[in-house]
Amino acid sequence: MHRDRRSDPDAPISRGQPCELCGQDGFQIVARRDRRGRPLESAICRTCGLLSHLRIPSDDELTDYYAREYRHDYHGEITPSAHRVVRAWNVGQRLFKLLHPFLRPDDEVFEVGAGIGCTVKAFALAGYRASGIEPSEGFQRFSREELRVRVRRCSLGDVPPSPTCDFALLVHVIEHFNHPLRSLSQIRRLMRPGGRLYVECPNVAAPHAAPGKLFHFAHVYNFTPETLLATARRAGFELVESLSRPRDLNLSMVFTMGEAREVRFEPGACERPLAAVRRYGMLSYHLRPTYFFGRLRRAASTYGDYVLAGWRMRGIVRRCQRHVAPHEDDSCRMRRAA
């Protein structure tokens, strides 16, 4: 039974659709607008603390959104700018260095939501057979035509469920799924025995965005360390190592294949994420010393990237086109022939 949200905004409500993680149907509204002031109700599960949209978008809604609107709505561009290419290249280099200790020499690497393709290329240049999928037409075209990367334009549900990869990457992607448990189960079916999974996503338990800027249509779910770990375990993954601390802006975890199992939640599991969302007002958030110095560092880095972005991107593209692995070259020729 629905309660009157206007008379008691903190009252538990039913949305008629159970929680993805714990299966319960008791929620509490935490925000009514997205980061741009548009209507978007976000809610927290009163049992497990998982944050999500109150109304979960359908598969068709998300497919259309990511194919046509997401990159413009979220990044302000359809085809990646030089600055974005440089940033993505830096991320790819960082991820390869971070994850190299968890890789085996003959691993096949697969990235879901590969974007521009810079991370896939970082692994390919290091000698790994690497590929990915990306639903956005402009970004996927750039990855294939400019960086010569094996990135197909499709969604996870379009990938045949046969075990073909050893190491899967979900880099700021799991929060975009409308059914993360289902998606993780699909990824598990793509993995060979002993496969590993890297997940990176925003940490809603840390102050990674100003109040009023937390929620976006593209981020259907928002995870804490506890809810991300519980979601992975329910989908059949076990934690190998957490590469992030509880207060880091992003969660970074490496998992391996295990057995899917139920997860129990302690009473009051929703209190920590709820307190995190409400921890700061606009003034107290921006007056934090860590915010001030963090902004200075990012501004200096961003300024340098913008000034040199065109020159650096041309160098990245030249390097990628000079170093094309045999399987990448075959893939590009096959696409052109088609």
C-alpha cells in the first residue's frame, strides 16, 4: 500500500517491483530530481540499502537511450573530442597497470561498455587478445576506425552466451544496468573456468558529487562497498581483492567465479548509505579542504589536457594505427568488407 509522500517524505513506500538485490518491496525516497533539476525519483531499499531509480527503466527504454541520447546527454558530444580521447587513454593506461598483476599471459580480455576503446587498446598493445562492446554509435565508430580496436556496437544481451573470455571489465558500467544481477550472470556465462571480473563504479557512500548532483537517468543504480559486494556474490562471484578504500570516490574490486548464493543483511543496512547521501549540504560540501584541493589538482590536469589535447590525440591515433595486432587487423578488414 502506498503512503502519502507529501505528508511524510521519509515514509516507506511500495513501488510494486521488488529490490534487485534482496527481493523486498519497501523503499524510501531520497531525491526527486536529477543533477540537472529534471524530475527523477531516486529511492533506497529499506532492507539492504541499495539505491536506485524508483521506477526502473525497461530494456527497450535503455537500449534506445544509449544508442541515441546517452553520449550527448551525459558527455555533451556524439563523437569523442580530443580532450575526451586523451582522458580515456590515460584511464586505459592506469587500468592496465592496476590490473596486470591479476592477468595471466594467455588471458582473453573483454570489456562491456568499452566507450572509445582506449582500455581495450591498452591491453591489446600489451599483447593480450582484447575486445569489447559499446552501444553508442559515435564512440564505437571512433574506436574501430581511428584506434583499430575490436569493439562491436551492441548491448550485453546481444552477445552469445558462450565462454570465450578470461578477464572481463566493467568500468563505470554496472551502475547503468537496469538489472545488474541479470547482467552479471550474463557476463559469468561468457567467462571460462577461473575467469576474473573487474568492477569499477562511483561510491555513493563517499562524497563524490555535490548534493543535488548525485543522480542521473543513466545511473540506474548507486552502490556502496557493501551493496556492490553483495550483488556480485548473488550473481556467482567471489571477491579476490578490493583495490579501493571505503571512503574512495570510486569502488574498485576484482572478483573470480564462484557459486551464486543468497546474502543476508543486518537490520539497519540502509542507514549508512542514507546518511552518506544526506551528509552534506551545498555549503558544507564545497567548503571541505579535500574538495578545494581536489578541484585545484583536477583543474591543473584538465587545463593541460585541453591545451595539448589535439596534439596528444594525434599521437595516440598514430600509435594505435601503427600497432595493430593480427586479430584486430582481420576484424577491421572483415568489417570494411561487410
